Amino acid sequence: MTTIEEARRRDEADPLHDYRERFHLPKGVIYLDGNSLGALPLATRDRLKEVVDEEWGHGLIRSWNDANWIDLPSRVGAKIAPLIGAQAHEVLACDSTSVNLFKLIAAALKMQSGRKVILSEPGNFPTDLYMIQGLQQQGLAEQRLAAPDEIEAALGEDVALLLLTHTHYRTGRKHDMARLTAAAHEAGALALWDLSHSCGAMPVHLNECDADFAVGCGYKYLNGGPGAPAFLYAAEKHHIDAEQPLTGWLGHKQPFAFEDDYTPAAGVERMLAGTPPILGLSALEVGVDLVAEMGIERLYAKSQALSEFLRECLSARGVELDLVSPDDPSERGSQLSFRHPEAYAISQALIARGVIGDYREPEILRLGFAPAYLRFEDMAETARHLAEILESREYERAEFNERAAVT
Ligand SMILES: *Cc1c(COP(=O)(O)O)cnc(C)c1O
């Protein structure tokens, strides 16, 4: 059986196959970058039209109450909660991942008097490290970096917080959340997990792992749209002690009492700062509903099957690439990263053929598998394109070697 026939057989047997119809996917495009910007759910267009025309246009300011706009951060947070193993009242959809990191790192530092070190790993996503460095510049934090297998040894008595990204954006490698959170606690540190490349692609068990804090992205696997609001999680046990420095009025106990003095809200709402972006949250809600409907376990199973099938198709075509992602699909997120000296030009040649993946420094061709809307047939086709590009050295063409601003 050729790989394309095998792909079609697998597509027919795929319980998520029909969900592809629920997304707008341009013709002739195989989209392998849903881990960077998720595709557009068709229902988002209808929902945004309704929010704009009816809730904003007609309802005007009445919609804060009538359309429950004011509850959107907690309503969408409650819907994200089961995807990450949290309780509904522990999660909020708000701000960007970067801003949520800042709030939670600062809150953790304040809870850990006498300890200033934030432990992370070299090569973590830049914004995670830059937020630590910003707090360091304010004199509040001290950054320490340890390679993955040296993290436990680096958890000294001065460590306030362990901050790690659960699934690495470049390699797709997954950390053992349960083990590392326990090690942090053993050393008297708190643990904050960045779930940007995990949420929506695999089950996460924050409560079970006893995680203290988490943040994650709304525009990747949750398909919330470009610049969608992010989310944050604070374990219930920290709702009294965790105090964040962006003490905007919506984190107040009674925002509409308009008091001069700040008193934080009793629950996770104390992590809010300013007025929520209603259009962005409305779009995110549609994306989250769709992920919940598809079921996170089914999405995860399919994401593993897709990436393994692509590898089979590549080896059937004799393509050997240097895989930097873990070999075992259970140890990686929903992506495969290959190292190649011409990775940038190869990614451009793929894009010219309608196969949209991306390039990450250094020398990494990154292919993401959003299981909600990709087919096994897309994997077989990707393998064919990649084999042809490598065989013919198509990537050597000058137009594939010019760098754009966003890679
Ligand atoms: C995508 C991503 C972010 C994004 O942060 P923004 O504030 O939305 O720009 C943060 N952390 C990680 C690990 C990411 O992958």
C-alpha cells in the first residue's frame, strides 16, 4: 500500500476527521504552524459578528451586564480549566502570556520572603527569561539557569520559584511536571508552568501535579486568533497569599465601589488588572469550546499519530533528517523539529509549495501538528514535498534564502 492510500484509510477511521470542516483553511495550504497561530474556526466569524453588531452596536454599555461581558475572563477561564486539570475558579483568561508571567513571578517572589532566585533553563522561550530579567532590573529577582538534567541540583535554599515551559517551543521536549514540581516544593520553592505549547494539544494535570501557578497562550492550539488573550492559573491554596503588583481596578474586591484604596479580590480575580478585551475574549471562547468538544484526549492521541505517520512517510521516501525532538511521542508535544544547515531556506521552499511550517534559530525546521484540522493525507503530502525539495536542492534558490522580519 502506498503511503497516500494508507493516509486516506487512516483519515476515514479518524474520529476527529469531520472537525476539519469547522475551520477556515485556505485551499492548497497544508498548515503546519497551528502551534504558532491556530486556524480560524468558522464559528468565530459568526460569533464576532454577533458581538460587534448586537452586543456592542446595539447593546452599547448595557452589554457589560446584559451580555455578561464582565464575567468573560472567569467564564472562559472556567472552560480552559478542565483542559489543564484545574478547578474552574482557579483559571482566568486575561492579558498576554508575557504580562501574566510578570504578575505571577512577582506574586511568587512576594510569597517567598528572603528568597530571590528564579530558576529556569537556558533556551527557554525568550519572554519567560526576559520577564525574570525585568524583575531582576527592579532589584526584585535574580535569574539562575540550569540545563534540564541539572534543575534538581540547582534547587538551592535561595530559590523562590521554578519557572519552566512544559513543552519546549523549539524542540517539543516535555518536562515531567509532577517530578519537577515535587522537587521544587521539597526545596521550599514554588513552581510556575508555561503551558503555551501544551494547552489544547495534550492533557495537562495541574492539580494532580500540585502546581502553584501556570500561564498559557490563547492563539496557538486554542485557536483564539492573533494576539488572543492568554490565561493564568493560581492554585486555590494561594488565593489568599498571592498578591500581584499590577493592582488595577478590576482586581479589586469591589471595582464598582470606586474606593481610593486597593483591596484585592478574594479569589483568582485578584490577578486581573484592567478592562477585559471583549472582542478577543469572545473569539477565544469559541476556540476553547471547540477544543473541549473535540476532547483533549482524542486530540492528543491524534497529534501523536500524525507526527509518527509523517516520520513513517519520510522514511518510506528515504528522507533522513536530524530529529531534535524526542523520539518517543509521549515525551514530546505536538511538533517535530529537524536540524538542517539550510533549515530556513527549506522552510521557505515548503511555504512556496503551500506547506506552512516555520523556522526557529538555530537551524531548526519546525513542523507543528494541530490535530483539530490536519489530515493524515497532509502528512503524506508533506513528506512528498520535503523529499522533492531535498532531492532537487530546490532550497538553494535565491528567493528562499532572504530573511523576512517574522520567521
Ligand atoms: C507563544 C509563547 C508565549 C507568548 O507570549 P505573548 O505574551 O503572547 O507574546 C509565551 N511563552 C511561550 C513558551 C510561548 O510559546
